[in-house]
Amino acid sequence: MAFAAAVTGRTVFGNKRVHYGTYGNSTGGDIDTGLRSCENIQLTNKGSAVDTGWAAVNESLPCAGSAVTIVHDSGSTGYWMAIGS
């Protein structure tokens, strides 16, 4: 299956924009966070059993928020939260 990512919410923490959502399928791809610049992104795996393959950010931060590349095990799904401007 193809990589999929979605923004499910947006808020502001102090002077930083925070967007969050879901990702899954494939073995990774680009998350379009909706931010101009992504300073930090947190990834949390989802599942009903222990997942031995953690998702990882394949970027140097800060980076363009429109294409934050992550890699993970095939079929893994999870949640992300990005902070930036």
C-alpha cells in the first residue's frame, strides 16, 4: 500500500504552531505537516501488540514542514505531532 498521512488537528502553544495527525502503511514517506518550518516532530506507533520497529525521522531539523520524511516498518501506523512556524 502507499504511504498515507493526514493532519487531524491544529493548535498554538505559546508562539509556536502545532499540527498533529496520523501516518501509516508502506515503509515511510513524506508527512505534509502544514507548517512552513518544522522544528520538532514526535512519532508514536499505534498497535495492539508490541512494535519492535520504531518510526524514525529521516531529516535534519528544522526542515520544510511540507515534506518531513519518516521511515518505519511496513504496515506500521501511528500518530505524529509537529511543532514549528
